[in-house]
Amino acid sequence: MTEGAVSRPVRILLADDQPLLRTGFRMVLGAEDDLDVVGEAGDGVEAVELARRLLPDVVLMDIRMPRLDGMAATRAIVSARLPVRVLVLTTFAQDDHVVGALRAGASGFLTKDVPAEDLVAAIRAVAAGGAVISPGVLRRLLDRFAQVLPDPAATPARALEPLTDREREVLTHMARGLSNTEIARVLSVSETTVKTHVGHVLTKLRLRDRVQAVVLAYETGLVRPGG
């Protein structure tokens, strides 16, 4: 960016079947100079249609909506290869569709009681290409599905075979919630080196972002709840 240039605001589409919640989100986000709510959808079908037409940077997606739920709407947006990222919101952290939404390509998952400043930070992170998931959401998910995860004593699933030992180590730290800076400190390498390893992990495993990498790490038994 050249000196004096001003980056455009992050464009946001609100998708929730409750008008009062949309109004609340609009008020919170409207107070930020770098965020711009460009549209609202009251159901999943409308969310997909508006995502195609408006091409927002981020869709703030409710997971339970009429006509088309947030999981299906997310899948439709991602499958269409739109330059749009989805941040899913739900009332309950243990929502049955959380993993489905992440597999569908959502870039983040938060509960609706998230503090305003955390919501704003999450939207900025997702718009910048990052991924966000509430610690409470991740913990409940992992605890709930712990019984169906592979035996940690067994060899990790074939899905991880393309990774080098170092890349697998980086994935393990990612799954435990460490940032690139923290991973660099633990491994005594530069943050640039960690970013390179993260990129290789995502590319080799054909994953969209860190959230999907974390889910895969637990599904394959590379990391387990509390481990």
C-alpha cells in the first residue's frame, strides 16, 4: 500500500432470522470505522443470494435459519468459489452443526454471547485471511467427540502422511491453540519459518485454513482433548 492510501472498510453481510439480533450486530459493527454492513438476510437462501450479488468480505452467518441452515448456506457460498469468507455464530456452543459448518468451509465459529470487541476482532481476522474459533466452542466439541476419535497410541491416519515430522509438529501446536509467534518460540525458529510450515501443512492436506487443520488434527488422533 502506498503512503497516504486508505484501505477500504471490511464489507459484512448479516445473516440471521432474528431482526433484533441483526439490529444489534449492525449497531456494534457500525461503530467501527473499518467495518461496513452492506446487507442483511433473514434466511439461508437469501444469504447465499446476497453473498453472490454483494460479494461481501465476510458473512456473519447464523447456523439455525429457515429454508436453508447456516451449514448448507456456508457450503453453497464456498462451493461457488466466491471471494467471501464465512464466520458462523450460534446460540449454543454444542450445536450439532458446528463440525459440519467448519467442514463446509467456514473460517470461524463463535457463540452469539461473544463480547463486542471479540466479535469485531474476529471479523477483522477472518477478513484478513485468518481463522477464529471460540475456545469454549472447541473444548465442547472435542469433549463431545472424544470417544469417536482414533486411539492416540495408534499411528496417525493416512491423511497426515504427506507431512514431514516438523510439519506434523507444527500442526500439533496449531491444534493446541498456539499462535505462529508462540510456535516459533517453542520450536526456537523464526516466525517466518513457522508461517512457511503452516502454509505447507494447509497445501499438502488441502485445507482452507487453520480451523480445518485443527479439526483434522483431532479427527486423526494427532491431538486429543486435554492432550
